[in-house]
Amino acid sequence: MLSIGWSFIFTLANLAVLVFFVRLFLWKPLTNFMRARSLSVQQALDEAARERLRAQELRDEMDGVIRNAALKAESIINEAKQRAETIVEEASVAAKRESDAILQSTRKSLESQEAEARSRLRQELAALTSLAMARVLEGGGKGIESGR
């Protein structure tokens, strides 16, 4: 038969005591530490996922703000172009009116100068005619025949 010696029993007893102390002092703290570490890692992963989602939301929000700003800038540019076109059109109309007014004024001035010149010419012609008639009458017709 098998002979079980005291050393074998002592070894088994040592092993049983070692397993008991390992379970009592090492196993529970080790499993608690591993459970806490696993929970900590899971929380960090969850937090990273939340932060990633938040970053994506912020990125989407910023993209929307940038699109709105671009649309607003385009609207402002278009409005400024329309204003500029209106101002140019108004300036063109005002310049046309002013040039028409200047042209009218110049025409009136020229017409009045022409009328004045005609009036002076008539007066001079009348004076010259009177003078010629006076000479003809004074000379008794001699001046006209002597010129031939």
C-alpha cells in the first residue's frame, strides 16, 4: 500500500494554510483591485466616448456657424453691390440732369447772345442806313452817280 508520511501531510497542511492565507489576504484585494481597475478603465473609455461625441457636436455647431457666417457675408456683399449699382445709377441720372441743365443754360445764353448781336446789328444797320440816306440827301444824288 501506499505509505503516507508525515512530510506529505505536513506539505498538504502547509498548502492548505497557504491557500487560506492567499485567499484571505491576496485573492480578495487582488480581485477588488482588478475590479476597481476595470471599472476605472471603463469609466475612462465612457468619458472619452462622451468627449468624442461632444467634440463632434461642437464641430457640427462650428460648421453651422461658419456656413451661416459665409451666407451672411455673401448677403452683405450682394447688398453692397446693389447699393453701389444704385448709387452709380443715381449719380448717372444726376449727371445727366446736370448736363442737360448746363446744356439748356448754355443754349439760352447763346440764344440771348445771338438775339443781342442781331439787335446790335439791326441798330448798326439802321444807323448806317440813316447815315447813307443822309449823305445821299445832302449830296443831291451826286455821290451815287460819281461812284459809277
